[in-house]
Amino acid sequence: MSNLRSVRSRRRGAAGLLFGLAASAATVVPAAAGDNWISRAISERDASVLSRTDGPAATKEVETKIIGGTVAPSGKWPFIAALVQSSQPIDWNGQFCGASIIASQWILTAAHCVYDLTNAADVQVLVGTQTLSTTSTSNGTRYTVDAYTIHPSYDPDSQDYDVAVIHLSSAIPSPSTVPMLTSAKSSLADAGDNATVIGWGDTNASSATSYPTALYQVTVPVVAQKKCQKSYGSDSITDRMLCAGPKKGGKDSCQGDSGGPLLVQDTNQTWYQAGIVSWGNGCAKKKYPGVYTRVTTVESWVEGVMSVDAFVTTDAAKCRTVSDSSKLTCLADALRGANGRMAGFLKVLRAKAGTGKAAVDVSQSAWTASLTGLCRFAEQTGGSTGRQACIVEETERRVSALGAMTAALDK
């Protein structure tokens, strides 16, 4: 363990409270001993450092001066959201991750925030406030979750592809949303550019108990990829990651900020989400910037998940009102219709991604994610039998279609 550094994902934990599960090393599958220090450090984090009940003894390796931010002006960030435990009526006690509103029923967050979930009903999304209530009367509105999708390439050891999208059971009325940064605007997050990260995370990692009720913000410079790789190791920082933080440290995101947005602004003062709070070596350490999911590399996948669900909802909703004996037939018809439009959607994705293997990778991700949405409605309308039939039918179609697609693009 001599090379073990204080590396952590930025999810806030509370022993025995997070989704009713113990915050232990079992929450992240570690690599073999001595093989992956990132994974092992994150596991230790889950076991002790993040627990608000463990106190400062568990965090001796962490620098005491972190974050360096200020309270966000009232109403400054209307698209901010908090993930809270549905079983915890007090928002401040239940908050464990940040998130952002990207559409009326869609929330963007980090994969590691929901990786341990066993039931979507265990988490709720709090919106409409920048202040976490310390009583059972919320300052905002909580929305229940009916589904979430983790990127199919997410690696809990390396935190690569650390992104997930959450689907709300009902739409947020007239929401303020944040646009995702696209490749066309990627220059807004070049090395040296300033970015702003916001969240309700820890403001004093030496105690692991300094979680504010008010939303905080801090401005940090984007770090060149090669410089970040020099700090963490070239294998630890992938193309799906973006680093931000001053060389001298002192300003950073921390535990509890996970899943929240890293934002950049264009000349028209429009904010774009360039990153998702993911992990780092401690918090605000010198020469160790915060590590974020690079949104430009996952934006097409996110758009794909949302687009697929939109037409699946339309096709399958009508099956909820038919008789039990007709549900499976109705659902099969709905799936066939959705499948046809899925093929058209994939053509759009291929055009967006270009030609060759990159297009196939993007299309496969969206196609795989659509299975979750399709079969979620199958289960709601046809029970477990409907879900099984859906999985069999849709998987066969995907195997056939993707094989043909790959062959065509490889020519």
C-alpha cells in the first residue's frame, strides 16, 4: 500500500444510509492487490473517508485547505440538481451527489453516483433550490426516478466513461436546462480556459463533515491533458476525462460534488456543461487537479438515450390501458414500430459520428441503451413475461442489425 494515494471519487457517503447499503469496499469492485491503486483508494474512501461519522482520523493524508469557493448567488444556477436518498426526508441529510437538468425529464450525473443502486425508487432528484433544507420541509421539489442508464463502457476501477442519465417519473414544468458542450464548441474548454464547478460538496476534507446547506461555486483553470497525465499517470487519464484546477491547489470540487457540472461560458454569456465531477487525488491538492468526465466525448450517447426513450414512450404508453390478454400483442406492435424508428435514428447518429468504427461505437452505445428503455416499458405493461419476451426479441434484432452495420462500415 506504499503507493496508495488519497484518490477519491467525489460522491458523498454516509455509513449505512446510502440507499440502505453500508458504505463499504464492496461498493466498488477492486482490482487485484497492487494492480489498481485508483480502485483500491476509492474502496477505502467508501469504507471510511466519506463517512460523516468517522471523523478526521480517517483522513490524515488529505490536505486541510480545500475548495476555495464562495456561496453561489441566489438563482445563479437554476439547472443544478441534487441526488438525495428517497428514504431521507431531510434534503441536507439525504444529498449524496450533484447533477444537472438537461431536459424536462432528464438529469445528467456521474455513473459512480448510481452504480450501487438496486432500485431506481431509492433515489430522488431535488430541483428548484440552491439551499438544502435541514428540516423535513424542502426548499425545492423532489422528483421520483423511474429509470437510469449508465454508460455501457463505464469502468468502476478507472472511472472511465463516468456518466449516467436519469429519467424522471414526471416532467419538470418549464425547467431551466444547461446545454451540453459539443465537439463544435470544444474550444471553450481548452487548456488555460476558466471553468466553474458548483455543488454542495465537502468544504473541509480534513473533517469529512463540512457539508454546506448553500450551493458553492469555484472557478478553476482547465489543465492540458498531457500535464494532467503527468500528474496522475498516462494510463489513468483517458480521452473521456478532463482536468481542471490550479497548479498550486486550493480550489477544487470534493466529496458530495460528484455528478455535478463543470461549466464554461461563451462570448454571449451562455453556459455549457463541459464536465461532470468524477474523481481526484484528494481535494485541491497541489499538482493534482480535479478530474471530470469530458462531456464532448459522451454527448452523442446521452442524446441517443434521450431520443430513443422519447419514441418508446409514445409507442408503449397506449398498451397500459388495454386488457391483460391484449398487452403482449400491443407491446409487440409497439416495439416493432419503435424498432423501425430506431433504425432511422441510428442513421442520424452515424452521420453525426462520421464513417468507420467511431460511428459503430456511437451507434452501439445508443442501441444498447435503448434496450433498457424498451424493456422497462415492457415490464410495466406485460409484467416479467413481457420483459423477457422484449429482451429476447430486441436482443436478436440488435445482434443482426449491428452485425450488418459493422460489416457495411468496415468495407
